[in-house]
Amino acid sequence: MRIAAAIAFAQSLPRAEIDGAADKEVVFTFKNGATRRFIGRSLLLTFSVPQFFFHVTTAYDILRHAGVDLAKKDFLGPRR
């Protein structure tokens, strides 16, 4: 249900807004008050993608440590 809602939301966004986001400034304000400025493209490539893969890898490691039978193929997906 949540995945379907997320897909519906993403599909409802205006295409021009998405295409223009690469050059927009984004400012993160952290809990301690520190700020970090990005341009959309830089946010995606230097912050968001590495964060995503860090969390995927950490979840994979925790599951393996807990005894779940996972292998590299489970992380990489099926061969094409």
C-alpha cells in the first residue's frame, strides 16, 4: 500500500518541476542548527545515493548477522 502511494505521488508531480530540480538550491538544516547547501544534482549524487546504499548495505549486514540466509545474489538481484 505504501509503495503504491509513493508511486502515485511521484507520478502526480509535474514533469517540468522534476526536470528543473537539478539546478535548484536545497538547504538542509540539521537538528544542531548546522546547515548544508546543495544544488539538486549534487544532493542526489553526493548525498542521497550514498545514503541509500549505506542503509541498504547496513540492513543486509544486520540481517546476515542475525542468521538470515542471504548471499551476494540477494543484494544484487537476478542476472539478466
